[in-house]
Amino acid sequence: MKKLRYHIYLPGILAGLLLSLTIFISTASADTYSSATGLEAHKKLGVDYRIVQAFSPSNSIIIAIHGGNIERGTNQIAQAVANRGGFDYYGFIGLKGSGLHVTSTNFNDSCALSMVRASNRTLSIHGCTGNKQVTYLGGLDKAFMTQVKTQLVNAGFTVKNPPNGLGGSGAANICNRNSKGKGVQLELTAGLRNHLLSNKNDFDRYVNALVKSES
């Protein structure tokens, strides 16, 4: 496995890959801030949120811009994929309070944009509501989307076309702002995230499928 070099913008210990038995409720409220920079001007780094970056020789990046208490479980999955595949990783991790969700088309954190623009393949992990265990597959990179779907379905997971608003097809969506102008966005239902984070075998199977899709 390739070694990743981490930049963690929070004093203390990162426990991002610990599995949890907590039952999570997906967030679906309207954004408080119209951009990541607007959020960062009002919220305190290291108290309200943290930013985690891992750099590797890879041209692929796995991102979770709604990690921590924003869309719970997304950063654990994204970071596990990056670790196992030897890919770059970016995580925006909500720590405290509400109002930390910034939609993907408005997410303009400079660290995230710099890393995504330097990549030619981007996989963005999100969470959505829903009790059924479903992955909604979106984005503009059709070839990569086909690979992701094939690997997840082969691993026994349900993959569907996204509902309105979750398609990840906007050019301004951060998953599509890499060097090729196209990426992939996954929306995992709360039911799926709860299951993965309480079942190590299925968590590993899901993560390994996403790593294989990068081949």
C-alpha cells in the first residue's frame, strides 16, 4: 500500500476510521452559508470543524466535504478508500453545532479546490436520507461511473440513478472540477451508512469495491 502524508487541521487524535454502532440520521436542511469561505469566516477551525488532507503520488482523490456530524459516516468511508487505494484524500469534518453543510456546487474551500484541480479522477462521497440500503450514482465521468457501478453491484450492493438534486452533474460541482472537468458523486442513504459502520465485513467489501473501481 502506498503511504499517504496527512495534514490534519486540528490538535488531537484523528479517529476517522473507527467503526461506530451509533445510528445516524441524515441531514437535509437548507444551507446556512452560501459558500465554504462564508462558513469559514463565521465558524472556528478546530472547534466547529476540521480539515484533513492526505497526499499521495496518485492522480486520484477521494473527498468527503460533508464529513463528521454533517453527513455522518461519509468521511470514514472516503478515508478508508483513500488509505487502501493509495489515493489523495480531503475531508471537511463537522465537529460541533449545525449549519456546516455547504452544497457541492458552492464548496469553494481553497484546500479542497487545489487538491481536486490537481487530480484527474475524483470520487466524492456524500450522504442522503433513506432507510433502504442504496447508493445513488451521479457525476459527469461516465466511464468511471460505469466502473463504480460494476464493482459495487458485483460486491452485492444496490446502485440506482440519483433523484433530482443529487445527480452531481453541474459543472460547478466540486467532483467535476478536476483537470478533466468530470468526476463521480456517490450519495449513500442513511440506511446504508448505518449498516456499513456497524458491520465491518460489509464496510470492507464496500470500500474494496470502490478501490477496485479506480483500476
